[in-house]
Amino acid sequence: MNYPSEYTRLIALTLDGSRDAFGELYEVTIKDVYKTVYFLIREPSDAEDVIQEIYIQVYRSLGKFDINRPFRPWLMGVVMRQIQSHRRKSWTNVRAIKKAEQIDQAAVVYDFSSEVINKVSNRSLLASVDRLPYKLKQVVILHYLNDYTQEEIAHTLEIPLGTVKSRIHAALQKMRKKQKINVRAIGKVEDLNESR
């Protein structure tokens, strides 16, 4: 659903006390929130906690939402702030050490809908995105996975449009550079095998 009037209707009903309307708002937004959070937070149990916190914050903040502005970028701003808050807490928590051990022991499991898998079906591409620094990964996920415009990303992350453009450019450059290195390495290995 991308109908601004439908979001406005559900927000108005929620502010009037309708839990059903907030439930509908949740249903029409959870898909985007879910895939964004799961891309930016590795641990599934942490991702579930962050999603819960996001919707608590959305419910608390709806009264401050300006209905003359687009809802989806506002929502994604809440998502990014909650993810950032979670990341800050993780850095100061002993769980960060535990997570590093778990990451070494187990592969990351991506649990996405078939639509997302169709968009990002190349495993090496997924791995390239996953290796990007957080700030670059944010803009790539918002732009290419969630189909946000650069202007919407700037509004969502509260950064200048030029910064969004430069981050997208830097992310693509890093991914291309990594791809070239992999292709060269494969070529060298094949050359060695052929010379025997």
C-alpha cells in the first residue's frame, strides 16, 4: 500500500484510540520494516526486539507526525533511529563479545520473503552488501531493497542529499572493486591449473 490517504486515515483512527487501525497500519508496513531490520541486525532475536521497539516508538510518536509529509520516510526514520540505538547499546554490552563468537561458529541465516530473494538473489552480491560499512549498507538497503528515492533517504536519515549520493557511489565502488578482486583471483587460480 502506497496510498498516502490510507496512511492518513489509519493514523487518524489510531490517534482516536482504534487499536484495529494501528493493527492495520502495522500490517501494511511490517514487510518493509522487517526486511530492513533483518538486513542491518544479524541476530534474529535482537531483530525481533528492535522491531517491537520500533512499533512502540511509532505508536508513541504518531501524534507528532506531520500528515502533510510522506509517512513511509518518516517511518523509516524511526526504524533507523531504533536500529542505531540498538547498535549503541550493543557496543557497551557484554553481548557484543558473545555475538562475535556466535558469528564465527554459525553462518548468518537470512529469512526473507520470496520477493526480497528475487530482488537480491545473487549470494555474492548479498555478501558484498553485508561487508559494507554500516553507513553505506544503510543507503544501499533503503535505495535498492526498499526502492526509496535518494531524496527520501536523505529525509529518512536526516542527512544532506549530497551525502546520500556520495554514500551510494562509495558503496557501489567498494562492491565493484571487491568483485574485480574476486574475478582476478579466480583467473589466477585457473591459470595455475591450466599450466600444469
